[in-house]
Amino acid sequence: MTVYIFASLTPKAEHVADIEAALRVMVAETRKEPGNQRYDLMRRADGAPGFHLFESYRDAAAVQAHRDSAHYTAYRAKVGTWLAEAPDVKELVGVDVVVG
């Protein structure tokens, strides 16, 4: 069953560029994972601070493989002190989702 994740990250003002650069690496690497179906980086249209990820994985095992990957563990080790608050991560299952 497909697993969807919405994650919101609020960087400290002095680390916005650092977080964006780290997230761009995550996007490139995560999209190569066999179980990843979608990994999109966004920010709010109104210019409010922060980044948002929309992720989709084939199943829970693919999510775990992502969390165990070298690029994810390196990202987590790097960004902890760059964030103004803990990431807001929501793991979801689809109710009525268009695939394609």
C-alpha cells in the first residue's frame, strides 16, 4: 500500500540556504530509490519561511529503506542545529488519490 508523507521544515534564518542545499541533494538522491514514487520540494507561495516535502513510497518497507539510506542519515546528522523547530512529519495513507 502506498505511503504518503508531508514534511514541513522551518530553518533558522541564518540557515535557509544551507537547508535548501541539503534538501536539493535529498531530492536528487531520494528520487533514485527503487521504492520512491515522488519526492517534491516546495515552499509557500506567500514567502513564509520554511520548506515542505511531499513524498510517496511504494510501501512501508520503502519508507524504512529511505530512512536507512546513507543520504538520509547524512542529512539528518547535518541539519539538526539548522532547524528552528522539530520537523512536522505526517505519514498518511490515501483515501481517494489520483495516481499518474
